[in-house]
Amino acid sequence: MISLSNVGKEYRKGQWALRDVTFTIQKGEFVILSGTSGAGKTTLMRLVSLEERPTEGQLTLEGFASNQIKKRQLPYFRRRIGLVFQDFRLLRDRSAYENIALVLRATGAKQGSLHRRVIRALAAVGLSGRGDAMPHELSGGEQQRIGIARAIVGDPFIVLADEPTGNLDDANKREVFQMLKKISSAGTAVLIATHDLTIAREMRARTLILDKGRLVRDALQPAQAAPAGGPVPIRPIAAGGLRA
């Protein structure tokens, strides 16, 4: 489970990127994080991965507390998180297989186990026959699927995806979101940061909306089109829990 309690992040005196953010994400939950540019999405993702520590409040992540975790524990903790990036971040001189295998090599996995897990990850994203392909031989959608395979090969407790479809067309965008939702259905929590709420409505996803660093909505998205002339209106969170 991932839990944030009254979390805030101040970068300079009086300049808060996040303030008083509270929510939980359960095992296997599929959650979209949205908001306009500068709302605090990237800061929140960096806090959840403990790349940064909160200025106030506390995060509890799979038994690790942000105010108690020791520096020597951070490498182990971060191996338990899968990361998916907008720009894929594949090593251009390594095959798809090797890009995935690097995650396991860093943890000292034995060759037999490593091979089985990489093959399983490739199968999970529908690219069983593309392990030998170099990144330049793959389409944008295929490269992101390799990015997802790399994120899940270490059996993380959560996958964090920051604008994972920003460089993809609509068809590939939907495919990536469906793939990430399938991963959550298998028991891994998934948190996706995106400014695009259309896909959240289509998938009936739980959506967290940030506005100027504050969490202003936490609810399931209704399966309906946005009102003509503007986005779905942001309604405040009801006291005491989710608002449908």
C-alpha cells in the first residue's frame, strides 16, 4: 500500500510545489494523476519514488516511511518501483532484450532466472519475437512497450508512469493505457501522471487532480464526454473520503 498523509514540498521559502496532499493507493489499483502544467504532478511522482523527501507530512510505501528510511535502504526500495518515461529512455546500443535485462543484472540476478523473467516480460507486452531488435528498429509504441517490460521485470509493488503516452499517437496511447491497466489487474499498483483526462474517462479510472499543488479531486471518472467548450469541471474533495 502507498499512503500520503498531509504531504507538502517546499523548494524555496514560501514556494510550495505541493501542500497538504493525502491519499492512499492499494495493491493492484489503477490511478491517474492529472492537473495542468505546474500543478505538482512531477513533484508528487518524485516523492513517491523517494527521489525527494517531503518538507512536511509523511509517505508510507510498502512498509517504508519517508521520515525513517535510511540512505542505505534506498537502493533496495527503488528496485521495488517500476518507472515508465515519456521519452522511453532505452539504451540505443542495446537490444530490447538487453534493455530489459539490465534491470535484473543490476540486482545480481542469476542468468537462468534473468532469462526466464525477461522472456516473461516481453510476452506480457506482446513482443515475444522482438527481443533481438534494436531501439531504432522499433516503432514508438513498441519502444514504450519495451519500457513497460523493463518497468515490470523486477516485480515492483508499483509502476510510476510520467506522461507515458506523450510521444505516441491515439492508437498507441490507448494500447499503452490498456497494457498498464492489465498490469494493475495482475496485482501491481499503477500511478500514471498525465494532463489528458480523455483516457481517464474512457477507462473509468480513479483520478487524482492537482491544482496549484493541492489535491482538489479524488474520484472515479464518469464515462462521459467533457462539456462543450472546456474540460470536465474540477470539484473539491468531499470531507472524509472519495467523491464519486
